[in-house]
Amino acid sequence: MVQAIESIAKSLGKPAVATVGKLSVEPDQINVVPGKVVFTIDLRHSDLGGRRALEERIRSLCKTISQERRLDSRFARCRRSHPWPCT
């Protein structure tokens, strides 16, 4: 999912940006497949419609990956701010 999220933003081109930030893995062991992973996604786009499209594509892809791998996935919005173009 982490790689797919970045790839979606790259496929949309600038100014779309999507990065995975904090990862919480349980159990946090080298030789154990985690039973639970929680991560944050930072989405950025200078246009609100572009950001919504980016978010929908990411949600859709994560749901598809979850279904294919028989995983449970949930989304929770932590914060949202209005787009602000960089100058």
C-alpha cells in the first residue's frame, strides 16, 4: 500500500503529493508478520478537486489491496486544511 500510494500521486503529476508518514506495526518484531499496521497519509494538492480525486483513488486502491489480501482496512481523517498554492 505504501508504494501504491506514492505511485498514484506520481501518476497524477504535479502538484499532487502523497506520502506515508508514521507507521505503527504490531508486533514490532523483525521476524514476525505483523497482525496490525496503522499508518498516516499526507495528501497535498493546490486544487481542492485535485486533492479529492487523489484521495478517492488512494481509498479505492487500498480497498482493492485489502480485499485481495483478505485484510481489514479503515480510514479516519485526522485533519483537513484548505489547499494553499506554493509560490
